[in-house]
Amino acid sequence: MPGRRADAWILLGLLLGGCDPKAQRELEAAREELAAMSTRLRDRGLEIEALTVELDKVRAARAACETERARPVETDGAPPAEAPPAGEPPPAGEATLTPICTDGVCVVKRGEIEAFLARPEAVVRMARVIPAIEAGNSVGFKLFAIRPESPLALVGFKNGDLVRTVGGQEVHDMEAMLRAYTQLRTLDRWTFTGTRKSGPFEVTIVVQ
């Protein structure tokens, strides 16, 4: 019996010491799997942090928009809102764009767009956004109080425009507008369609 116990302890020592090739391979495989799992967990953590930041920005934009917007109005009788005089400097902190526009298509720099979208609370202050109602249903958003030199004006939006779709998606309510806003950040070509003075309009932005 004592001899058998000694043999058992020797075998256990050899296993723990890595002298068994099979056990060593299994241990290395377990270490590799653990390292891979740690990397995946770290990557997921970074993704969660990025999504949390994005969600906070969207929530801030929504809160600002809810504060700014007035009651819903009928699209055939929306009261005009006067824009500030031309040449008035933009508010401090407002993002700026220098688009090059031809035939309804505006090309803008990617860095300017990223800075523009990084400040959703400033974006919503560029115009008065009012839900548009037709036959009792929300059909989009009307834009008022667009300054002549603001980024919205520079890419082709005008006071009174009724925006119905963004990137091919209908924006009939605030949730749809926020989804479209989030999707825009992944696209290189943005198209806005809607109604302008009873006729259709389209604004296209190409990011380069």
C-alpha cells in the first residue's frame, strides 16, 4: 500500500508538472481558450461603452427636440416662423459645414459631418422642428426658423419644408426620426424627401 500511494503521488506530480504530453496539450488548449474568451469579453465591453455613449447622445437629442418643438400643426395651415436675419453669426458651439452643391446634390467633408453629428443637442437648435399632421395622422416633420447661413440651409433645406423620409425610411414620429438619425452615421449618401410648397423636394448629401 505505501508503494502504491507513492506511485500515485509521483503520477500526480508528473501531471501537475506537465510531464504528461496529453495533459500539457489540454492545459495549453485551455489557456488559449481562456485568452480568447478574455479578448471577446474585452471587445464586448468596448462595444457596450460605445453604444452607451451613442444612446446618451440620442437621448440628449430627443430631450432637446421635445423641449424645442411646439404643438403639432396641420400641414395646410402651419404658421410661418421667421428666420433670424441673414449674416447673423451662428450660436457658439454650432457645427459648421462647407458643402459643394450641384443639381440638388451636396458633397460634404466627412470630418465636418462627424463633428456635426457628434453634437445632436446643437443640431436640433438649428431649426424649429414641428410634427406634421395630415387627416389626423403624423406624416413627418416641418422645419421652421432655419437661418440663411446655417448648415441646414447650406445643403438645401428651406423654411416650411415637410420632411417625410430620411435615407428611404418614413419618419412619421420621433422614434422613426431617431432611428433614421442613427442609421445616417453608417451611410455615405443621405437622401431626404418631402413636400415643399405643395410640391415634392429632395435633398441629397454625399459624404467624402
